Amino acid sequence: MADSCPDDILGELMQVIRARRGSDPSASYVAQLFAKGRAKIAQKVGEEGVEAALAAVGGDTEEIIKELADLWFHSLVLLADAGLSHEQVLDELGRRFGLSGLAEKAARSRS
């Protein structure tokens, strides 16, 4: 998996996450998260976001990478729980690419 391109890694990870959804929670962390429900998964996303922000403030590049990997992972679990895909997020990022961040944010607030 380490030699794959980033989108392939996300796709492969999503396949693993989806496959573990029905697994035994005592044997799979992902299955444990699914068993605890969306509120717990969302809580983990929030916790990992805070940890990534704290790592950034601390300036330790290795910690930043590790915490962002945790954030991305838990975000993928949340997407799978919601029946969504990482491709949908990538499509949204693609839609925003080339737009002024300020203009894009203003357009969202009008919706």
C-alpha cells in the first residue's frame, strides 16, 4: 500500500473500513467504532482534529503527520458510516480548486 498513489491509498483504506463494518468488535477497532455509532465516530474525528491542531502549535512535524493521519482515518470511518465516499470529498475539493477561498466561503453562506 505504501507504494500506491494517494487516491489509491484512500480507496484501499475505504475498502478495508467498509469490509470491517460487520466484523467482530472485539477483533477490529473499526468494527468497535461502527458498533458505538456515529456520535462516537464523530467524537473521534473531533478529538483527532484537536490533537492535530495541538501538534501543529507544538511544531513537531512527525506529530503533525501522525495526528493528521489519525484525523483522515477517522474521517474516512465517518464517511463510510454516513454511506459516503472519499471520492465525493475529492470531487468537492476539485470543485473548489481555482476559486478564491473568500469567494467560495461567501457562496456557501448564501446557500
